[in-house]
Amino acid sequence: MKLISIVGARPNFVKVAALHRAFRTEPAFDAKLIHTGQQYDARMSALFFAQLDLPRPDYYLGIDRGSPTRQTADILLRLEPILVTERPDWLVVVGDVTSTLASALVAVRLGVRVAHVEAGLRSGDRQMPEEINRILTDQLADLLFVTEQSGVDNLRREGIADETIRLVGNVMIDSLIHYRPQATALNTVGSLGLTPKGYLLLTMHRPANVDSEAGLRTLIELVTKLAERQPVVFPLHPRTRTNAARFGLLERLTRLPGVMVLKPQGYLEFLNLLEQATLVLTDSGGVQEETTYLNVPCLTLRPSTERPVTIALGTNRLQPDMTIDNVLQAVDSLLANPPERTQAIPYWDGYAATRIAAAIRRYPAP
Ligand code: UDP
């Protein structure tokens, strides 16, 4: 059985690494990999292939570096001839990025079955490009692998057939469990001169937070105030860096007292920074789940989350507006009363990818 997995952006690498490890143990599987090139920066891509033991992609699409529309168009045109030649039984797509939806669209047109890993998540906010990618990819997929019960409920509500839905757990957590010992041994926290459980970790890259000058000025003010509480570690996403440079704010951002602005971190380095942080502030999707698994408090700087289990059972809390006083109040309250995970999240046990491989092998049997 031939499977082709698609990767395009940083969170995809972390997820597909777990899938590929499981696919390799299925003797009947011939598993290949296509990198669209959506994220191409060495620190966002090559570094992850090396750390996550991902094989060299069988194909690299080298898509345009421009807008999501151009990237979508490029994927449609460049993926089609490959799928025509390879004729895979399954195309496996993960998450909610441009590459996810565009690749699924090519596959269904050619009659190739699509498996969507991390299906069913919904923020309810259609302003987020990721939300549109999620909804449409789920409509196209033949098998939908879900990380948490809310995803199953969402899919049912949208009329997706029950027999195509599988609650299997979280492949991102599979990777975390697999690589955590290596990350701990690396001791990035020590090498940076940080005190374990003595710093705040910040990641910001969503367009709503970093695409405008006003948003970035607010961010700088916030970071300044945060650093009065504890040292702030801030690995800068390329999007945030580019925008800060465009508005002439990069210099200021990188020289704030008490703030360690870093390059985007490798997966292992970042995991170590995550597990030793007092509190994580983020607008990332995956980081909300990783902090819940690690039982580290997380303040998500977004009005909504597509991962509600991280709030219901985990350590995640939402901060819907970026008004400085409100954010600081939330931070102080979390520092004073750190939320704790109330129970293990069902199926977040390191075996999601194994379940996915078995379900694909057995398809269409349940
Ligand atoms: N991550 C990383 N280095 C960093 C920041 C994040 O390795 O400097 C990892 C993080 O642990 C998670 C993934 O990248 O596994 C999340 O990616 P991102 O926040 O870019 O995407 P999102 O989850 O928001 O789609």
C-alpha cells in the first residue's frame, strides 16, 4: 500500500515525524514524503528534518514564497503530475496550513484517498485562515483522525459520516513523548544561563497579532512589562521578525532589558525551554497542547481556541484581548495560582500514530 505524506510548515514536521515512525513499522506500507516548501527557512525546516529523523523528502515542490493564494496555485499545479505518476493509495495531510488543504484538493480530484490527521478542530473564527483550511480539508477527507472529543462533536455537527471519524489522540504529543529525553539532556535552559522555572517563554506569529505596526508596538510594550516580572525568552518567528523590520521596530525589540530574543528554536531546544518555563504566552496552536501535556501554565493570546480540551482539562487559559493591563492581570493571576492539568488527556499517550497506521491498514473496516 503506497502512502504519501505532505509537509509544508514547522508544525507539520513535528506531526509527520511521528507518523513516519509508525508507517515504517507496517510491512505492507510504502511511505513517501513530499515537502511543498511552504516554509523553507533552514531554522524552520532543515533543522527539524535533522532533529526529528525525518527522511529526505522524495519530492520538493519549491512553491512560491508569496501569498497563500499563489502557494495554493503552485501546489495544485506541481503536486498533480507527481500523484499521477506515483498513484498512491493514500495522501496523508496534517493540521491546517495552506499545504494541507491544497494537497487534499489535488488528491480528491485524482481519486486518491485522503487521510486528515488533526481533523475536527474548530475555533469558530472564520477570520483565521487556518479555520477555513480545517473545515474544507475535513469535507474532502476519507478518514478523519481526531485529537480530542470536541473534534468528533464538530465533525458530526458538520454532517461528516461517523464511520470515517477516528478519535486516536495526538501525533504532536507522540513526538513530544519520544523526543523529551533528548530535549532534557540537551539542557538549552542551562546553556542560555536561565534558571529552571524562572522565566517566561513567549511565541507570537499569528497575523492578527504581528501583521500591523500597532500590534507590534503593543507586543513590545507587553514584553517590556513582562520582563519586570521575570526574564522573558522570545524565539522570534520569521513572520514576526520580517514585520518588525518592516516597521522599523526590530532593533527596539531585540534590545529590551530582561528580554532574550532568540532565533526560531530547534524542536529539541524549544521543548526544553517549554518544560522549564514558569508560564508560556503564545498564539500558537500546538504550543497550547504541548504545555497542557507538560503541565506548564499557558496563556493563549487569542479570542478563541480550536483545542478546548487544553482549557477544560489542561493548563491553558485564553486572553481574548491584547489590552496591556488585562494581559498583565491574567499573567499575574496565573503566576499566583498556576493552573494544573486535572487528568491525563484521553489518548495523548504516545500511540496516536500507531493507531492511525493501523486504521489506514484496516480501512474501510473500523
Ligand atoms: N516550535 C519550535 N521552535 C520554536 C517555536 C515552536 O520547535 O521556536 C515548535 C513547537 O514546539 C510546536 C510547533 O513548533 O511543536 C508549533 O509550531 P507553530 O507554533 O509554528 O505552529 P502552530 O501550532 O501555531 O500551527
